[in-house]
Amino acid sequence: MPTAPTIRFEDLTLGYDRHPALHHLTGEVKAGSLLAVIGPNGAGKSTLLKGVVGALKPIGGRVKLDQVNCRDIAYLPQLADVDRSFPLNLFDFVAMGLWRNVGAFGTIGPNAQAKVAASIAAVGLEGFERRGIGTLSGGQMQRTLFARLLLQDARVILLDEPFNAIDTRTASDLISLIHRWHGEGRTILTVLHDLETVNRHFPETMLLARECVAWGPTREVCTPANLLAARHMVEAFDRDASECARGAA
């Protein structure tokens, strides 16, 4: 597989309706990184992933992807953001991971069907192929999303809170898949809130609080002083926003 690309942030500001949610981020995600993105609620973590995948256009600065385009990025949003009302069974939902190869309306031939089946088996969901995605538990749906990621064979993988509302066994199985991808040289950014998981499994961490508080080896970033500073920074941003809103009323 080709060497995983590097992601560069150049004075990046992202937000919604011209209101910044993440300010002036500069730095580089090295090729093949396994990076945790942490911070308090409202720190800009999910916003950052949306900026990398192109779902949000920068207010200022830019995201630069070296030797890669958006088609080479696999993005797993938060489970709550996935529309499960669409009448798809698990097999067909996972098969959507092949869209780069077969197109949006392409035919899934025998070889492709075998790949879909192998991905479903890899996440422990054999026998669930014809189940509607709306009937799956949270853990089963998260495994389904990872099976679709396996098929995408992406060089950059973005995961937004992949272990929320799932059981310990499912989390352990999915962490194993993340380590497998890391061993294959892929570049992985994962938004997380559980510091124990971060400390045990992620060698590098970015701590956000609407701006970057610290970025580097996890043991140097996840210090009590840095975590407290991040919380205070987000609280200060929220206070300022509330005061501005009251002043405008």
C-alpha cells in the first residue's frame, strides 16, 4: 500500500454561519499517525474532522492534504448522526463502502459480494446480513460502520467518538481494527472522550479547546494542567458568547 499522506493545518479556522468553532490551528499530522483528538464538549473536535473531510469549508486558513484527495478519506461520524431510518439491510449498507470502485449505482458482482461478506465477518456480524439497519443495537451498528470502512480501504481514516454507547467487547474488537489499520501505515484521527482509552491505545494526542492547547506524545499532552486549562478555555469562550448574545438581544 502507498505511504499514508500527511495532513497539514495552516492557520485553520472552522465554524458555522461564519461563527468560529475552532481557531487558528497550525500543525502537521505525520504520515501513518495514530492520533487522538480530545477536549471538553464544544472544543471543536468534530468540527475539525468535518474540516478535514471537506464537509466544512474554512473560514480562514486551510487544510492541505498531501498526495491525497477526499475520495481517499474514510469518515465515520458519531453514531447519533447516522440516519438509520432508510430501508437498507446490513449487507447493502456495508456494500456502500465499495462506491469508489463500482460507483453509486454500479453492480456488485461475485468478487465484490465476497469482499462485503468478509468485512461483515471481520467485525463479528455473520448471520446479520439481511437485518435492517434500523433494527440493530448501538454496538451492532457501530460494527456495521467499521465493516463499511474496511471496504473503503482508505489511506486516511477519521473516527468521531467510535466507542460511544457500545459494550466493552465491541469497543475492544474495534480498537483491534484500529491497531490493524495503524500497522498498515494508514493515517488515523480519532475523536475520543475516554482518557483511559487514549492513554492505553493512542501514542499521540491533540488537545483542543476551540484552539490547540497541546499536541504531541500522549503522556505529555494529557496532563492535569493541560486538561484543566482546556476546560477553563472552553468555559471562557462560552461565557463570552453568552454575553455577546445578551448584548445583541
